[in-house]
Amino acid sequence: MDIRKPKLQPTGDQIVVRVIKKHMSPGGVVIPENAQGDDTPIGIVVALGPGIMIKDGSFAPMVVGEADQRIQIGDRVLIKGGHRLVIDGDELHVATYLEVLGVLSGTGGN
């Protein structure tokens, strides 16, 4: 899992996801990108913004699904939307936490 810090630090409720280039079938066979079909990115969360500032000046944590499942660095997530960037050959997606469709099980998180 590649969770090295990117050259981009997100602000607000943004997250940075390093796109996983190759997907594997449950049996361990690498599925080529042109055969994967869906273009919904799967990646590893490598940076988090501080969250949304609330009235008292503190930041609300970024959660997805259940209120106790916070997005954390190292989580493998499925995202829809956001912006694709390539910085020094590193393919990243920047999205809000609301664009995270879910955290894939067995990959970190709570």
C-alpha cells in the first residue's frame, strides 16, 4: 500500500486519494485497466484536509456512512467525482469526503 505523503496538502473537507492502477480479482488475477469497465476510481487516502469548520471554530471530522466511520489515511476508498491530477507522475484524485462512496472493508478505518 503506497501511503507516502503527496506534494499536495488538501484544505477544508477535501481528501487526496492515490489511484490504484491495477485491480485484482478475488483469485489474485490482475485485471488490465481496459477490461475493468467502470471508471469509478479506487484508491488509497494519502492526505486529509482539516474538515469543515463549525460555528465554535473547531473542525467537524470527515465521516462516511455510519457516523463513527471516519476517513483515515491508509483507507482504501471508492470515489465518484472529484478532480484528477497528475503531479510528477503521481496520479491523484482530490475529492470532498461527500464524494467517497465507501471505505472498502479490510483496508483500515474503524
